[in-house]
Amino acid sequence: MPQAPARAHPRLTRCLDAIAGQAVDRAPLHMPAIACSVASEILGRPAHTGTGSLRYAEVAAWADGEAAHAEFEAQMIEDVVAIHRALDVDVLRMPWRMNERPDARIDEFTFRFGPESGEHTIWQYQLATADFSAVYESPRLVAPEVRVRQQLAKLEQVAADPLPVARTALVPAVELWRKYGHEFMVRSVGAGIGVGYDPDDLELMVTEPELFRRKTSLQADYAIAVGRALRETGMPPVMSGGGDLAGTQGPIYSPAMFRDLVLPGYVKALDALNRMGVHYFFCSDGNLWTLMDMLFGAAGIPGYGEMDRDATMTVAAVRARFPRLVIWGNVSSSLLMHGTVAEVREQALASRTEAGGRGYFQGCSNAIVTGTPAENVRVMFAER
């Protein structure tokens, strides 16, 4: 793991030391996402920072044209940096966005993606929950196996020369690094490996398993290319991956299927990324106990994000099996929203204490969602 450059900000040094398993002055702070309403309360002004409200706002800006979107994007970056400064968060990253122009705006909160006469989805924003999601999907015009083969064709086209695609994907993160790398550890884009949980895909995993073996192998090729492109930039060589695949009771599909169809992709990718010195951390909430030996043993993934304390994935329990694993956040997002200040303080302290002062980034297991009290966010990040 490369060292921080000379005269690096303490935040960057702290993060690199934590990744290297060295003792740090305090656990570096990491914030996967924070809802616009919560950030706005903390900053005392409207802010575009993350979760469904951000994705809705960006799509709405696109609906107003390229100039409106460019103005929105500039303001979003300013807001994201501002909330990280306000909370003294060490890791800066672009939030999960929906940077897509809709085909039509149906009303203030509803948009159509895709042609009305062809395959399309209708997305809608819910004011009460700040959720922005698909509320209608038109019937698919091609068979599921044909759709997957079409996806494979696109992945194979990228795999023929993946570095240019990876370099392009890194451009927004590189721009953040150039502007704010003296102040934060800027986290780059991710590269997930997985099959998803679309019902058609889950069925095809049984009937056409070779399609998914090929898919995860191609995803691994792209992840390796992202790692190579990342090393070219001079940014901290840190990238996330994974993908949601579990609930509180366990994985959505069987560990045997994961071992057969998905694990080979991770083994392939991590063999290259670990040799490059790229820190890759796997992200999925839920109960992953039946997959842990495959992910962090066989594949050798060095980091684990979105670790779900509510699903028994505590720092203490995970560290008992994988003492060198770097953990990115373990405070319950649900507790953060519904708990008292005292309860949040107790759990935040427990996560830090269980980590033993090494290899742990303090933060919540997932997003800081709409309705989360601002004081709970501050307490989660406070040292005491």
C-alpha cells in the first residue's frame, strides 16, 4: 500500500494507515451516503448529497436540459464536499447517482425511461420516504436468456480493450482527487462482480449456469482494468465492489451457487488486484456468514463494507474469524434513524472498541436515510 504523499492531510494519512492495519489516532470516518434532507439540516441550507432524493433531483435536472444538469452537478459536488467538511469525514466519494436523461417527464415526480412503444420503465419519487424507484416495468420483448446474452456481448466488447473504458469511468473521481485530494482520501469508482437478484436471472442460474460463469469472469476482467487505471492516476488505490445479495436471514441464492458461479470471478479479480496493491472492499448488507470463507478466505478480499450489525455481522464476530480484515462501517443505519442519542453513542463506541484501533472505518452499515436525526449522525462520528 503506497504511503501518503509528503505534506498529506492527516485525513489521508489516517486512512492509508488504517488500510495497512497500522494504529491510528482515531478511526477514520466514512459515509457511504447521506440523504439530502439530513445534510440540509446539518448545513443549514438546501443540499444535494445522496440517496433517492439526490437521484430524483438529478433526473429532474436532466429533464430540464443539459445546461440545467451541468448547474446541478456543480452544486452537487459543492454540497457533497461541504457535508464531508462539516462532519469531519475522512473519505470523500461521489454518491450513488442516476445520471440519466429521461425520455419523458410525466409529472413533477414521475419520469419514463425508454420509448413508450418499446421496453420502458416508469420511475417515481415519493415525498414521504424520499425514495426514487421504478413503479412500472413494461413487458420484456426478448427472452431472459437472450437479454443475458446481449449483456454478455457488451461485456465482451469492453473486455477486448477495457482500459479506455475504465479510465473514462474514473474521470469524475480523478477530478475530485485533483481538487480535494490534499484534504480527503478520495475514493474511486467501484467494480462489482455478481449476478443480481432479478427473478429471471435467478431462474437462469439453474437452467443456463454457463452464462453467469462467463458474466462474472468478464466482470472480473473489467475490475482488473479499473485497478490498473486507478494505479495510473496516482489516487489512493482503493475501490469497492460486491453487490447486495443477502437479507438478514442469509444470501438470496445458495452458497453452492455462489461458489460455482460467482466466486471464480472474485478469485480471478483479487489475484490481480492484490498483486497490484489495490485495496478492494466487498459491499453487501445482510447476513453473509455462509459466504465469508469464500469471500475473505478463498478470494482473499482485504476489505468489507456495508457490514450489517443488525444481521449479526458485528466487528467482534467478524474479526474473530478474519483478524486482518479492513471493515468499512458497522453502525446500524436503522438504529441511527430510530434510536436515541445514547443508543447510537453506545453502538458507535462498541464498533470502535471491537476494532481495537486498527483496520476500521467508522460509519453506518448503509446509507444515512431521510428522517435520521442530525444529532445521531454527529454522535456516530464523535470520538466519545
